[in-house]
Amino acid sequence: MDSSTDQGPLTLDDLTTGEKAKVVKINAKGPFKKRLLEMGFVQGTIVEVIKYAPLKDPVEYQVKGYHVSLRHEEAQKIEVTRV
């Protein structure tokens, strides 16, 4: 049903403005993974895409009531499912 399964897992970077998703998995290691977890990107958390920067990078997300900006390569490390 979900076309994302043909191209691999859905990531935060695949979402568009206004979409919400639930964090499934963090595919990062070391200090960067720790930083993502500290910012609230933990399994089961709902994340909303707020807006893209004028040059499309970074992207602003809302997670646990906070606004966080991530670059595309960072957002690709966060697997999600749409809600």
C-alpha cells in the first residue's frame, strides 16, 4: 500500500510541509544520534514539518513542542511512518 516500501524506509526528509509522522528508528551513531535523542527524536514521538528554508535546506520541524531545524542529510537518518 505504501509506495515508500519500494524505495526503502520512509524518512523525515520524505515529508512535505504540514505533514506529521511518528519516529520509528534513528539510523545514526555516536554523538549525532545522542544529539537527536536529546532534541526529542525518540521512538514513538510525533514530528510535524513546519517549513522549508528559502533554499530548501534546512527544514524546520516541531517535536515535543519545540522547533528544530535539520539539514536534509540529517533528516534522512530518522525513519518515520505517516500519521
